[in-house]
Amino acid sequence: MNFNLEILERLFKTKAPALIGCDISSSSVKLVEIADAGKNVYRVERYSIEPLPRDAVVDGNINNLEAVSDCLKRGWKRMGTNIKGLALALPSAAVITKKIVVPAGQMENELELQVETEANQYIPFALDEVNLDFQVIGPAPNSPDDVEVLIAMFRFVSNVDAAPYLPKIAAPVLALYPAAAGVITKDEHTQLLREKVRNLRMVRVPLEAHSLQIVAPATCAQEVLYFIAQHDGIVCREA
């Protein structure tokens, strides 16, 4: 079977997929699917509200991960949707936002690296403990050669131990990691994945950037093709 590698590269750069909105409160898990009806009009396609057990979530912290996970699964099944992507609401107090000005015309990977450098100045945590995102707003006022970029970041939850759930992963897993240890996970975390996740293929990509699918889409596409061929028996190669 022949694959066009350029098409696969575009898959990694395609527009954001459809998502289900999710809000987890102390009493329930709420899910909603909104569709674009055209002419800047949106409509609610589906929604569900699933009650949570007492004390499953307290003061914004998940105390019973299994109960919340089960509640989320029930809500998704009740909706009867095919969408599996999720956009999770975060409390404003947990998010740090900052508007910065950077030179216009940068490549996406160059912009990402500069955003990470700028973010280091404003967050009181190590960068590998933070989920970072950004959006180009538009031209900077009074500076036609620059653009304004909004940075949003929040710290990863650190009090939930996912290790007991790793052996329950039954599907084949492809893990793409930067070559530099500690950029995303520590060595002990990587070793834990190797030991606990069945049928895991871990690949070290020779880069130090975080978003590998953006910085090295061709490498990611090749690894995905090889991984697919290993599990479905169909030879995959570039056309």
C-alpha cells in the first residue's frame, strides 16, 4: 500500500478536530457538543449531566479518579456521539495568561520555541510541569513588524497517581519522545511506562522541542506508518 508522505504531514498540521466541552464540578460532570450552524450561529447538538459520588471532587481536586472516569464514560455514552476529543474547562485561578509581542513572519516551530522562552520568565514552575498554549492575536499596535501573542499556561495536576491504571491499557501504544531526557518526562517516568504498559513502542526523536508533530511532522508520520504496519499487516511506505 502506497502513502503520500506530504499528505500525512498535512494531517499533523490540519485544523483542530471537533471537541466535546467538559466541565467537572464537585457535584457532576457536564458534557456538551456544539455544532456550527453557519452565519456565526451555533446550536447544541447533544449534552449530558452525570452526578458524581460524594467527595469525588473536593475544592477543585479529584480525590476519586476512577469514579470521575466512570462518570465521564457514562456521560459520553449517553450523548451517543462519535466525537472522542475533549476540551476541559479550567478554573481561571489555575491559568496564567500573558500577552507578548514577537517578530512577525516566523515559522511555527520558531514561534513555539520563542513562546517557551518568554513563558519561562512569567511562570513560577519548571516548564516541564506546565501545559503551555498560545494564539497569535494579530499585528502589534504601533509596530507593523511585530505581532501580539496570547500565552496561556497551567500547571499539571501533581497529586494523581496514574501508575495503577497503566497495566489496564490494552491497545497498542506508540510513544514519541524528544531525545533529551527530562524535557517532558523524567527518566523514572519513562521506565515506568516501559514496565507497565503492554505492547508499548517508545521512539526517541532526535529533537529537544516539545511539540514533535509540529517541529518534525515527517518523522512523526514515518513512525506512525511503521507502527500501523506492525499491527495491521499492511506494508506502509512513502509513495
